[in-house]
Amino acid sequence: MTTFFIDFIVNVSETIALFCLLLSIFLFPIRSYGTQMLFTSIIMGQTSYIVREVFHLDNLTPLFMLGWMIILIWLLFRVHLFYALLMAVTGYFVYVAVQMVFIFVIQWLIGVENLTTDFYYQKMLQVICSLIALFTSYILSKKRIGFSFVPDRSHAKVPLIGVNRALLHVLIVSSVIIIGIAYTGFEGKLQFAVSAISVITIILIIVQLSLWKERKE
């Protein structure tokens, strides 16, 4: 029971941090979405536990989480489905990048090889990455650094041409990459390197396309 509560609380806290990060990246007022974030984080935290501990489908957990993020941003945050996909994928990849940097630094400094497999090491990793995400979110919000082209209404028209079409293609490829990372994980130097290069490349492409879109809005 203790393990369940630790896992649930850490997962909920991590999800809240992730939502704060993705909202701040797209310059949404975080305080206005407190209730939605809490409700969404509880649902995702419970889903994560059930998928991993009940059905033992650890590798599918990121897919369920990404799916929930897209659906809940769309329905609860009232963001158009296209932009919900953009926000979810961007936030996911940025957060994964934070995790990768932290894992690399810790393994290089301390040599902890089972950082992502040991339960308590894993929870410690999630807590620290959550704090980094929250701090990053605070800085972005404070400095007003981010993209403002995402409308806060679900009925906004989104013509899938030009930059939007390019973004959609990148987001589809990104979802496939998420599946690959979910199955390979960060175990092994080769898998870690390939995952890191893929994540950084996707982030750079999304940022560049978002900058183009920002200038056109």
C-alpha cells in the first residue's frame, strides 16, 4: 500500500509539472487551469498505475499517457484537437529531454546504472525532473517566453496547409518515435544515444516550425 501511495503521488505531481511546462511553453495562464490540471493528473496517475501494475504493460504506459494528454487537453482545456496534439507532443518531448539530461549527468558523475529500473531511484528521478520542469515553467511564464499562436478555444479553424501540414507530419512522426522510445527505453548506450538524438531533433523541428507560425499569426 505504501508503494502504491508513493507511486500515485509522485505520478500525479509529475503530471502536474508536465502540464505546467506545456502550458507555459504556449503562454497559457497556468492559474486559470488549476482544476483541470489536478483532475487530469489524478486520472493519468491512476491510469499509469493500472497499466503498469495491474496489466503489466510498462512499455505501453507512455502511449496511454500521451493519448490521455491529447484527449484531456482537447476536452477539458478546450483546445482544438490539432493544437492539443501539438501541445502534448511538445510537452512530452521537452520533459523527456529533461529526464535524459538528468540521467546522463547522474550516470556520468555517480555511475548509477539502475537509475530507471530501481523503484526508489525511479521515483527520485521523477521528483527531481518535476522540480526542474516546474522551475522551467516559472521562468518561461515570468519572462513571457513561448508561443502565443495556440487559441484557447476548441472550435477554432485550423486549415491543414503550409506550416500546419508540416507540423501535422512532424507530430505523426513524433508519435511513432514515442512508440519506439517506449519499447526500447533508455537502457543501453546505443538506445539512449538514438533516443536522445531523436528527441532533440524533433524538439528543434517543432520549435522552428512554431517560430514560423508565430511570425505569420
